[in-house]
Amino acid sequence: MKLFYTGATIAQGVQNDPFQSLGGFASSSPVPNNALNNLFSDLSYTGAMQKKQVTRGLILQNTLGFDCTDVLFGYQYPAFVGATFKLLTAIVTVNSSQSIERIPNSDGTPIYATFTEANIVLADSVNNSIDLGPIANNAMLGVWLQLNILSALVPPSFPDLPTEIAWWQAQSLPTLNLLQTIVFSIEYTH
């Protein structure tokens, strides 16, 4: 099982920019494992203040060479993350041209997708899963991910804007960004 970016100009075309993965054609570019910013950028001052919503469209393809049953798509939040953001998921059908609905920008929401949050148990990725049922060999499903930034990262009162900006910059240190990592898992029965 592999996750691929969308947004290619033709089906299976190269498109490896996560910020352009806004639906449309399935690309031939897999989402890399263990890479920061492989789906969403770091939390920013502006994004947190605006409580931004960021949407990405991906394709899940069974590349294992055999049919799978009981496929679970899951994710695990870092322990602290419940106060910072939540992740919503929508599973959609991929049409015969290997594409899903396209949104104009990452602030948008696809019309033909119903987003839900998985049953969250912070330390257990299995209980954070969505049951996809069976997926045949080479079959594809569309996976919409929507990151909703919550209001928990609100700075204390500051005497001026430069001091407040400095506080936000301190919140974006690499160690914090590593703590914002969401781990995805795909489980199946053969």
C-alpha cells in the first residue's frame, strides 16, 4: 500500500510537491516516509492566529501484488497535539481517469467529501483508524486530509507586536516541529 500525491497534469505524471496535492490526477510520486513537511508545513504564527484549515488530496493504492481485506487507514497524534490541531479524513472514490475532485487552493474543502475524525486514542494508531474494507490489487482510493488548527496556541499578553512575534518564532523551533509529527499506518489482512 502506498500513498501518492495528487495534482499531476496527467494520470501518473510526476508531481511531488505536497502543497500542490489538491486533488485532480493521481501522480506517480509517493508521499515520502519520515520526512518533515511531507504533507503540511510547520505551524506558523499567521496560521495559528487565523485558526487555519489546510486540505490535501492523496491517492491510496494497493501496490502489494495481491488483494487485501480489512484495510485500516490510521494515524497517531503526538501526545500534546490535541490542544494544537486535529486531523479530519474523507475517503472518496477515484474515477476511471485516476483522479479525484480538485480544489482551487489548500484553504478549500472538496464538495463531494464528508470529513470525520477517527476515534482518537493518543497512543494507539489502530483505534485511530478508518475501516476501508477490501482493496483489490492495484485499486485506488482518494484520501482527503484536513488539518484544522485549534486555538490552544494563544500567546500571553505582550506589550508590543515584536515581542509577540518573537514568542511565536520560539514556538516554531525544530524540536516543536518534530513533536507535531503525525504517524500514519495502513493495516490489512491478506
